[in-house]
Amino acid sequence: MSVSRREFLAGTTLLALSPSLLARVSRPGLLKIGILTDAHYADADTRGTRHYSESLTKMQEAVEIFRREEVTFAIETGDLIDAADARSRAAELAFLRQINHQFMQADAPTMYVLGNHCVYSLNKSEFLRTVGQKESYFSSDVEGWHIVVLDACFRKDGEPYYRGDFDWTDTEIPAEEREWLKSDLDTTDLPTLVFVHQRVDLDKPNHYAVHSASEVRSILSDSAKVAAVFQGHSHTNELNEIDGVNYVTLTAMVEGGGDQNNAYSVLHCESDGSIKLVGYRKHSDHPFVS
């Protein structure tokens, strides 16, 4: 498949980091990140606006662009799979292997954010073991940038989501993980990008919000190091700027049928300390893209 940049690229946006942050950074390296969210892949019939099986071919297009752009790594921000009508461990493992095989054709390292649908029939260990990732939340330094992946697949009582034993509206980043996040940001001097599935730019009673969202936002803004947070979950393109941090929510790959309803982006982190989001298909209409 040949994908034309002119045909599928509607625009980009450039975000400059604050002078106080730039003063702490010594020419971070060029970093390109392929981003997608909410593929909800399942070998299942379409239900409403969710075209589960089409995510496999949509992923093929996305990874072709990721290869062409020579991304440094690719990341999916949750709900890579869906139980749909299967609702069994064996079926979901099969769906995960299929879509992950395609995702890994990006010819770059891959990172995974856990979403609530990732552990409907599976547990976290099964999902992570299948995709080859050790931890559900972690950080890594890549080309002069600090990358943070968070896991909000916990209940308010701190118990991890486990084989569907949860309500998707009951989502939390527990105290232990928040303490880790603060310590992690305290020990880096690099500009930082954060990836999470559930929404930390919203507050309860919004169904998509993490219970401790305001506490998480305070940790991020107080660090003065976070350029942007990338989220999924609500299947919409949204942008909120809160206390100097841009919260970029990306629409879902699964929504709508046909190539025109695909959704993915390439994030360019430039050597001058700025970031530029290049949106393709439905990501090209994102408010973060000018």
C-alpha cells in the first residue's frame, strides 16, 4: 500500500517548550514517535461505530507510515484489543497476537499502554508477556527526551484490573505509582512526554477521568518538565492546556469503517526543544494540529 503525505496529511502544529525548561536542556536529539490509540482489534462483526476487524488493515497503513518516517519508536496508548463477542482468554490472546504482529512491522521498538479492554479477559501479566514488555508503568530516556508510560488500570481501592473484575469508570493511578512518578520526574533534567490511556485532564464524576487526576496533574505541572501528555480512552480528538501542560487526547483507530476513518500520528521532537504533531487521517483534524 502506498500512502501519500499530500493526500493524508492535513497539517501540523509546533509547541515550543518554556524558556525555563529549555534552559535545563542541552540540545535534545531528534526523536520521532509513531502514536495510535484504541485499535480495539477483534475478529468480530461491527457493532455501532466500532469496526473491530478493520483495525488490522488500518494498522497496516499506520505502520507503513511509521516505517517511511523512520520513527524512533511506536507506541499505542491503550485498548489495543477488544473482547467484542468472544469474551474468552484464548480468543483475546489470539486477537492480541494478530494485531501486535502487525504493530511490530513498524521496524522500530514498540511500547504499550494498558487500557481497560486489554484486561477484559486477560490479566496484566498475560498482556505484557505476550507483547514483550516488562512493566505496565515505567520511564525511559530516548534521544535526549524522557518518556513516561503510566498505568491507570486500577480500581479506586488500589486493586489492579484483573480479567474484567472492574468497572471501566472506576479508574485510578494509585498512590504508589504517583509517588514513583514524582520521584521519576525529580531525577530527570530532560524534557518529558507522558503517555496514559485514561484521562488525567478531566475530573470525576466524568466517566473517563482518573480518580486522582488533579493530583497527577499537580505532579506533572510542578515538575516544569512535561511538554505534553498523550491519552486515548474517550475516542475523541481533544486538547486541554492546564497549568502549562498540554493534554492531547487522540481519537480511536476503531471508530468508523474504511481507510478514511483511520487515525494515527507521528510526533516530531526537534533538536530545538519543540514538538510537532503530524496527524494522519482522523488525527489530521486534531485541535493540536494547525
